[in-house]
Amino acid sequence: MHPALPDRVPAGRLHRGDPERVKLIIISGRSGSGKSTALHVLEDNGFNCIDNLPVGLLPALFASAGQDGANRAVSIDARNLPGDLERFPEILEDLQEAAGPNLAVEIIFLDADTTTLVRRFSETRRRHPLSRNNLTLPESLQAESVLLEGIANLADLTIDSSRLSHHDLRELVRTRVVAHSTKGTSLLFISFAFSAGVPVDADLVFDVRCLPNPHWIPELRAYSGRDEAVQNWFESSPEVERMFSDIHGFLDHWLPAYARSNRSYMSVAIGCTGGRHRSVYLAERLKARFADLAHDVLVRHRDLS
């Protein structure tokens, strides 16, 4: 259980590690979304990993983790029996009751849009595990979504890998999952372009397209929100300062409530038209603002090339 936090977050209290707790990370998601990559990253970082674990063996795995104190990571996917997948919420509840305070269980669910998954299967020429049921690939992917719905609904963190390279996904898992303390809320700020779509894995979305846009300033257009010239231009704008103040004020007030509800991960998306100037600047500045309160604060610029 996460400790209760006050209505405002004092320095150093948003995250507090507890090295004595054993982690059990459950990786799931649709085929082609990057589950194997995530599992390999955890294995490279000292986790004992098992691919395609039968759901019914989770209690036995917890018992072994309690004996040797090693962190565990398992992949559970559509290769399980459908009846076992339906029982996952019940099995997980029993596991958490038996675990007590010494085991931290986290569920990481990976997914991608169907078009991306179809393309990945075409490139690798792999067969979908449900294709034996005489389903087309899109039909198999849809059936897989239904099978895994019970796990997806319980996920502590959902990762949309549609726009992530293999390297980007590895880095995201390493910095967000491996480095995450067993207590506290990991906070990720994502800048994005509305023209490329809203991140489907965002918990909170702020639209900053109403702010002045350096794109229309010829001498600033080629720069991004990470460059000093653009930052100086934004810092002279009362509207930008007000937006920054409103967003961090909202997060200051509500993050402790999310932490009290046992949220291990929060993703805050900041969007502008092109994902290059306004959203990037504010995401960077918010990351710096909350880094003063906790160490587990990250930033990712989805559409900044």
C-alpha cells in the first residue's frame, strides 16, 4: 500500500523507495506490442523472468519469490487458456491478499493500434497465436483484446508502443518500470502534436494550442521548446506563465489524491498543434518543477524529431 500523502506534496515525499520489498511485475498485452522486449529489459536488470506463464501458477511463483527475495517478472498473454484468463482478476486478488506488505505487484500492459500490429506481423512473418481459429489477422487481434480485457482493466501502467522504436521502448521500460520505486507515483510528462493524435495511454491531457505560437516567428520556427531562444520568448509571455501556473497548481493539488488511490504511474500529456514548441517547453518546465519534489519524474517528446 502507498502511504497517505498530505494535500500538498512536500519536497522528497512523492516517492520513497523501499528496497526490502520484492517486486513481481506482470507483463501483458496484444501480440506484437513489445512484451518480449519489455521482459528482456527486466531480465537484463536482474529480474528472474518467465515468458508465457500459466495464470494458475502465479501463487506458486509468489511463494518462490518469498523464499529467495529475488524480483520476478512474468509475461501473461493470449497463449493462456481462455478460462484461466477470465479468472485472472480473482487469482490476482488472492495473490495480493497472500502477499502482505513484502511483495509489490505491478501490471504493465502494452498495446499498439491495430494497423501498426498488422504491419509488424507482416514484416516478421510471424503467425498470430489465435490464427489457428481460422480468423484473419485483424480478427485475431480483436479477439485477443477481448481475451485480455480483464488484465488490461487492472493495469498499473499502459504503454502504447505504436510510435515507439525498439530502442525507445527499451529505454521507456528501463527508466519508467525498472527504476520505479515500490512506493510512490512515477510521473511522466509527454509533449505531443494534436495533428498526430492524442496519446491513448495518457491519464491527463492539457491542450495548450491557445498560447502564442513561435512557429509564426520566422527566426524561431526552426528551434524547439528545448532551445534557449524559444524559452526566452515564452518567458516573456504572461499567457504562457499563467498556463504553466494553472497546470502545476492543478497537479500540486491532485497528485496526492492519485497517490492515495495507489496509482503507481501517472502520464500527463501536454499538446499543441505541431508538438514542437509550446507543448515541449511546458513539458520540460513541468518536469523541472516536479523534479524538485521527487526523483521519479520523466519527460518524453513524442513528436519532436
